[in-house]
Amino acid sequence: LQDIAIAEELVMQGYNVFAGFASDSKYRDYMLSEFMKSTEKFRRWYLGVSTKRELKEAVLFHFDGADVTGYLFGNHDDRRNPEKLRKAVFSLLEKVGK
């Protein structure tokens, strides 16, 4: 959150800025609620969605975008199975499309 001033300066210079929330707590020193309050004027991106809980947070808090890891689609064997992967991807699209 200490980088908010940098983001504000970039916006004033005409850049489009996304504030990114790191899903892994080792990459941040703040909670989701603090992030949401501090980044109200920015578009938000949820970085590294890899669990259903993180996906639920991204949808619940109306993040503008997210990147997902393969772990969201099951274990390695599940991701190598085209039918299981297809079902997992469609399930994800159902959840975020609501």
C-alpha cells in the first residue's frame, strides 16, 4: 500500500493503473479490507487466484480482473485430462459470469 502515491502520480500523468492485490500473503503486508479501502479510485486486479476462496473473494469484491493459476483447475492429473479441465473451465466461467 506504500506504492499508492506512485500509482496516483501515474494516473495524473495519464496512465491507466490497476492496483494489484497479491493472493499470497508473503507478497503483501496488508489485509484485503485495507487494500479495498486504499484503492477505491483505482481499477483492481486480483493476482494469482489459485483457490476457490480466492476466486470467491475476487467475485464478491468486484475486482476488475484476475489472473488464475492452474491450481484452480485441480491437481496436475486433472489438468492433463481434457474432459476434467473443460468442466473446470466452464465451472469457473459460470461462477464469474453471474
